[in-house]
Amino acid sequence: MRDVLGALRRHWESGSPVGVGTVVATFSSAPRAPGAAMLVDGDGEVAGSVSGGCVEGAVYETAGSVLAGDPPTLSRYGVSDDDAFAVGLTCGGIIDVFVERVDRESFPRFDELVDSVTAGEPVAVATVIEAPDEFRVGRRVLVWHDRSEGELGSDRLDDAVVDDARGMLATGRTGVLEYGPDGQRRGEGLRVFVNSFEPPPRMLVFGAIDFAAAMTRVGAFLGYRVTVCDARPVFATSSRFPDAHEVVVDWPHRYLEAEARAGRLDSRTAVLVLTHDPKFDVPVLRVALRQPLAYVGAMGSRRTHRDRLERLRAEGVTDSELAALSSPLGLDLGARTPEETAVSISAELIASRWGGTGQRLSRLEGAIHHEPEMPERSRSAEQ
């Protein structure tokens, strides 16, 4: 839903209702992840996407029906459906889409959600997408780490969902939970979609060089909040890195230590050391390899890499810690220019995130998208 929040807020503030379809669960090679959304306004205009074009027509029709007064609808599209080809989901995946009417009455606290997302404050939206008593469908609660707003129909259900949603928010997970009618965690029949909104993941680029300038452009394009850090003020300037969200003049290891102490590093953070200068890269790598980060990569030749390993071991970095280091960083694309190298590095980041092999898809068999299978509790209630 993050992609359509701006358009949705404009309609919400103007008092114009919209039909919103949200992907709540996926299986196999589904084209969009849970949380992807598409809205249809009263004039028939569309924003966003739930399937990259596969089932947009069917969701469009359902959104129009919901705007006309029909109740919220949970539908499944995929190869198991008799009309799968008719709606166009020929990629082999399965998606569950929840379509609802959104306006000031149905979502009175929508502005609080947008304010939190805009401010970078983690927040989750828990929405009932299926229930034995249909009056609960569409009810939602906003969940922050320290508070919640809204209700789902019973105190027991509210307590269970808020507690579980906080756990999902803490790990950045979005998905469907299933309960009994009164919030029993081992029960069935009531499904809640938890959409987690976290601040963008961070990319810390150390070394104010031309390769870093290309990397900041690609990193920002991929949705990272990019920081460039270098101890040399003549090179670390905003004018040289206009695509970076911030440019810091400091010794890399000192800056990274401060960020770690402040709790601003997490398991989604990527650290790229592009200095290939021992006095900079060895100290910062010693710090980075001892943090629970998503990715730590260092630029340099294989000779530089071997020398760097020796220096890091001399600094007390263990072999198990060194195993987390991607060096030389990037995938073997034959990259030469800074821009090509940035694509190579980004390709490795994406592959490490989703479990990709880096090989040509035309030479592989099986699923294209490397995603975990839909949990059993998210597969129930075929539509």
C-alpha cells in the first residue's frame, strides 16, 4: 500500500471514497508481494497494481462493485481457479486479494497511518479480511510499538492481534494470521491481514568516490535510505552525491560505531566499503562484521582482498565473522564502469535478500520468484 498512500490520502482528505484492492497472501511465482495495492476512484481512475497487469481487470471490477455498495471481498486468483486464464494470472502464481471501500467513515484514522509512515515511525495495520460474522470484516486496528488504536470486535481478539502484530512489525513481516472467532490463537475461521510499514532499509556507503556516486543513485532507486560517509571533507559533499539522503564527514569506523550504539543498524542494513584503503576499510569492517547486518561488502582486487583478510585477522576478527564479508563485492557481470559496478553490487544485494542464484533464468527450471511458501493458515478459505 505504500506506493498508493499519497493518492489515497488525497481522496481521503477530499472525502471521496475509493475502492482499494490489497494483496494479502501469495503462493509460488506471484508477481507482487503481500501489501501491494491498487485503488480505483469514483471516476474509474486507477493507481497502483496488485499483479503487474495479470488480474488488474478483475480487481478493477470488484473495486467498482465495492464502491457501489457491495461488502468487502476476499478473492483468490491463480492456476487453481477455473477462470485463471480469463483473469490473466498465467505466471503460475496464486494471490489472495482483499478489496474494500476506503473513506473517512471506514478508515477514520488513516491520517495517523500516513503521518507515521511519512515520519519513518514503524506502524502496522491489522484488518479483518474474513470472519464468521461478516460485520467484523473490514474492521482494523493501527499498531505501533507502544500503542494501538481501533478495535476488531472483542477485547480478547484485540489483545491477541495487537500482540502478534507488534511481533510482525518488529521483524518487518507482512502477512495473514488466523484466529478463532474470539481471538483464539489455535482457532480457525477469522483471518487478519497485518500490513507492516517500516522505515526504508539503510545503505551505508563508505568512501566518497565515483563508484559511490553511482551506488547512491541505484541504492535510492531500490528504496534504500542512503548515507555516504568519508573522513575527507573535500570529497564528502552533497553536491557530489545529490542522490544520497545524507552525506557525513567522519571516520567510517567512528560513524558506524555511533550508529550501532544508537540502535540505528538492523538486519536490513547494507554496508558497502568502497575505500579500498586499509586505514579506512579495516577499522570499519571490523565494526561492521560484528553487527547483525543484511550485507557487508568491500571493494577491491583479489590481491587487496587477501591483504585485507590478513589485516582483519590481525585485528582479532574471527573466521566466522569474516564469513559474512562479500569481497570482492558484487556479482560477476563483467562490470567495468561505476554504473555497471553499482548494478553488479545491487544484483548481489537482491540475490542475497531473496535467495537468488545470480544465474540466467533462461538456463534454470522451476519458480522465478524465490519466496517462502504460503503458510498453511494463509491458504485456508478458498474463494
